[in-house]
Amino acid sequence: MPGPGKSVTVLFPHDPLASALTVGLATLGWHVHGDAGGGAGVPVVVAADAQGHLQLPEVSAATAPPRLLILVGGLACLSELADGLLRGASAVVNADLPFPEVIGRVDAVLRAGAPRPEARDRLRGRIHRRKAESDRFSRLTDREAAVLADLAAGLTAAGIARQRPATLATVRTQIAGILHKLEVPSQTAAVALTYQACRDKRILAALRVHQHY
């Protein structure tokens, strides 16, 4: 457990994710401050808001950046996460993970301290690649997006053709278009990429319908 004096600031503590992080870190023994901050040298955690956006703290000439700045955000704010790393953030934690894993990773970063610059550069590169993957889904037509959601829900090409006014040949042509636009070699890779990087509302909404039933 962190010893006495182990403090951390969680900004915007009234947002749902930040509030949960505040409680979770306190449970792990950290002394958590709100927006007022805990003073110079205290690590800072910034979490995405309820809409998935990340508001980076302002740093002026009169205020030094925190020694350790941890950003917690998911697919919806990949650009902001990458920008935060360019502006001096130390680490990023994926907010789309199950919450116990999120709080565990934040705790681990707080314990380990700031990573080496080269590790931060590698992380920024991974985030840029993930954003590029996520952006590919916008290339899909509405019909291709619907077919991809069906594939991600476990349907075969024949199954998709049976439930839609389309021939099997048409569905296979649409699947070929999906693979080309997503730059993946197989249907399995397309489904994996969907679960890893998709934030296209057309596909996510269709998947929620499949999962509901």
C-alpha cells in the first residue's frame, strides 16, 4: 500500500469516470485531491468525461507541468491522448478496459513513476496507429457497415444473405469491399479490428441490437 504522503490529484472529480477513479485510488490507499490540486510534484490524473472527451490541463509559464501526468481515455479521444503525450503526459490508460483493470493500471503507473521518453514515444506511435485503424471504418458504406456488424455478431455470409434482400454473391462482394477498406486480410481480422478499434456509430448501434437479442 502507498505510505503516508502518497498523494495524487484527479482533475474534474465530478465527472463519472474521474469520480470512480477518485474512489478507487482512495481505496488503494492514495490521498486523492480534487481540482485544487495537491501541490507541486503531486501526480495528476485526467480522465475522459461522460461523452468520451479529454480536457487537458492548461500549463502556463507560471505553472510547471506535473511531474507525472496520467491520461485515462478510450477510443473516443485517441487524438486528445496523442496530443497529451506530445504536451508532456507521462502515460495513457485505456478507459475502455474493465474498470478494475483501469484502476489497477493507474495505480501501477503511479507506483512506477514517469517512464523513459522512448517509452512515451512508442506509446504515442501505438495510439496513432490505433486512431488510423479506427478512422478506416468511416470508409464503409451504410450497407457494408451493416454487413460488418452482422459478421461481428457471428453471422456467416450465407446467414447474412438469408436475412437481407441480397444474394450470397452480393454479400461476398460487400465483404470483399470491407476487407479492402479496413486493410485486413480476412473476415476474422475484420471482426477483431471491429472489437479493438471501431467507434463508428452505425456499426456499434447495430452490434448493440444483436447483443440485446
